[in-house]
Amino acid sequence: MESLTNRKKVVSDKPMTFLEKIYIPAIVGGMMTTMKHMLRPRKTIKYPEETRVFAPVYRGQHVLKRDEQGRENCTACGLCAVACPAEAITMTSAERVKGEEHLYREEKYASSYEINMLRCIFCGLCEEACPKEAIFLTDRIVTTEFERDEFIYAKDKLVEAIDDRIDITKRQFTGKRTDK
Amino acid sequence: MDTGMLIEKSVLVILLFLISLGVAAYQTYFERKLAAWIQDRVGPDRAGPFGILQPIADGVKMFLKEDFIPAKADKWLFIIGPGISMFTALITSSVIPWGTNLNLFGRDISLQVADFNIGILFVFGVVSIGVYGIMIGGWASNNKYSLYGAIRASSQMISYELAMGISAITIVMLSGSLSLNDIVKSQHGMNWNIFYQPLAFFIFFITSLAELNRAPFDLPECESELIGGYHTEYSSMKLGLYLFSEYTSMFVSAAIMAILFFGGYNFPGMDAFSGNVLAILSIAAFALKIFLFIFVIMWIRWTIPRFRFDQLMHLGWKVLIPAAIVNMLVTGLVIAWNEGWM
């Protein structure tokens, strides 16, 4: 019967020849293979001493940006939460009152903003959905915790500090990676 | 026996004891490193530079583990099992000539604890006792896996000891002596037995692997089917002693193979040296041979999969023993021809 795929294999149970029966050539061949592996340079990255070079577009822990005057960009429009395929984002909005103009850029802001890092799949769709350039993914790694609720990051962990801005310019660069 | 002899032998015994334990400890390190290299990994490298302190960390770990004895186990047999294993592994090194005579403090010191005139028989006898350690340990554990491991170990050792003994007889025939010292002396320089008895060496090497319970003959342990075999129920330093005795016997059997077939401490061009220089060089040559054997044994372990039990018995009884007997008969005929008896 003609074979329709190229995966067909003809099997046979022909008896082993004398050379095959004494195993020695096969064993020597195997030992040569292992010797080759023994002499090969190691590719292991010894983690605490050296770290893997990330791609510039690496998607890690999120940041909620502030503008140049230190005001939060986020207006709690909820588009990121709608875009999120993992439903990891939740927020409540609030109206800016007088005297808070130096804190929030527009009249509406997020009084609470939470991302569940266990649900998040780091796809970056929140970043794409955001019309206010408020949320970005960075090259920081979400650290491990002992309790599940410690993975729900609130504004205290997400919003960048005024005097310690998080660099997101690498993510904006979409060309080829330069480290290779 | 005078006092000086007593002191020199005691020092030698203590040194040998420490060296055997040290070598066994660093064999575990070397084995893990080698396994890692063969599997494209790095291996232990955290404890000290290049992980050189790993055996010490392992030893401390072994001591700190709970020393567990199963409720239905035979307590006394359970305790003496690993002891027998360790004892037999260590005592074999007493008949091994480690080098030519050393001249210290005006005394001619032989680097052999006891020069028995039946050295090789002593080695075989002690190795045979070694199976009792495994057998008793497996029996006393009151665990079916342990018992399976012990039964496999004893049947394997009994089958392979025959071929091992018969292949070693050819060496005794060649050198005309059972003393390990005489066997080594008869291979002066590069006159090694391997050039006369390659088949005997081959059989001896395979049977040694089986006697050591090393891969591809590690059926008594068999992690995947017997959960560790005879030492399934063992923990803490009792388990440590079993593992240690295995590595010590590996060291000793590498030494025995070097003595019987690769000239022991002899090396080509040894007549150019004399006195203490020769002694130190001969020790170094012997150590190098032992190291190479250990390396090959480990290399084989991380290359070849385990034999099936029927394959093991087939190989032992139907291949190695006939081959060893034919080899012995041919050697005998050639010796008789050369001596003019025929």
C-alpha cells in the first residue's frame, strides 16, 4: 500500500549479528558520545553571579507612570481591565477634588488599582489599550512570595515613585535587539 | 616484631584508613561532577571553590538526618549490616602494595600493610564476605524491595565471582605466586599482564563492575524498580556507610585491577630512579592508574543503561564463565609448551 505520509517506518526483527550481540561496538560508541558531551563547553548561566540578558522588549512587572510634574497619568477609564484576557486588573475610580491637582493629571483618577500577578500572563495588552500612557510593562521580575494574597499588587507597588522613575524607553523600541 | 615495625605499620594503617575514606568522599564529588558534565550540566559548585567542600557538606547532612529503624526490622542485624559492608571494603586495602620500599629514618619501610603469601585469595575471600553486608541489611529491613535487592545482589555476586576467579587464575599462573607483591614485581617496568592476558582483563573488568554493584550491573539498587534496593529502609549515616563502602570498594577494586593487569606501581623507565624518588614516583604512577580506572568505571555508569536480570545471568553463566575457562586452558597450554612439558 502506498504511504500517504513520509512518517511511515518499516520495522524488522532480523536477528542481531555477532558484532551487535557482543555489545562492545555499541558501548564504545555510546561512551564516545558521552565523552563528547563531557568536553563540550557548559552553557549554564550561574544565576546569582551572572544574569541572563533580557530582550529589550521583555514584559515584566507593570508600572503606573507619572507625568513630568509627578502627577499620575491613570484616569481609571478601565480599558486595561477590559483588554486584560486574564482578568487580572481591577480598579475603583474617584473624582479629583480641589487641592489635588498636583497629584492627578485629570479630573478622574484611580483611587485603588490592583493587578493580580498570579493571574497576569504578561501579554502587554493593558499597555496597548491604555489611552493615557499610564501603564507599562518593565524589565523587572515579579518576586516570589509565600502567600497568595501578597501577589495582588496595589498602587503602593505599582505607581512609580516621584524621585525614582522607572525607565520604560526600552519597551518603546521595537527594532531588532542590539545585544546579539 | 620490634617496636619500630609496630609504629610504622600502625602509621601506615591509619594513613590508609584516612586515605580510603578521603578518596571515597571525593569519589562522590567526582562522580557527581562527571555525571553533570556528561549531561551538559555544571554539577555541585556552591560549597567552596568549584564545590570542593561538597563531600563535607554531604557528610554533615548525613549525620544530621534522623536515624530511623523500622518497627518490624531486626534491630541488631539492621545495625551490623552497614558495618559489615564498610569493614570488608576497608580491610581489602591492607594487602595492596602501594609503592616500592620507602627509606625513612634509616629503615626500609614496605608500603604494604601485610604481605600475605595468599594475598589474592584474601581479596576474593573478603569481597565474598561483602555480600553479607548487603544480604543482612536487605533481610533485616523487613521490606520486600530490600529483600529483592539483597537476593539480586547475592545471586549476582555468586555468579560473577566464578568468572572473576577463573580470569584471575591466569595471572597467578603467569607470575607463579598468589602474593600481590610478587605479582606486581613480576610486571617490572612495562612488562604488564594486560599485554599477555587482554581477554582475562576484559572479563575481570566486567565482573568487577558486577561485584561493585555499579551500572550497568546495579540491579541490587535499581532506583527505578526497587526504590534503592537493599538500602531502601536505611537513613542517616547507616545509609552513608553503605554508600561509602560502595565507593571504597570501587577504589580498592580499581587498585586490584591496576595490580593484576596494569603493573601496579610499575611504570616504564622506572630503572632510571632509585630510593625514595622511585618510591614516590611509583606511588604517583599507581595513583594515576587507580584514578583512570575510577574514571572509566564512572564514565561507563553514566553511559550504559542497566541490564535486565535474565540478560545479566545469561552474560555471567553462558558468556563470561566459558570464555574465562577457555582463556585459562589456552594459557595453561602455552605455559606448558614454553616450559617444555609437552
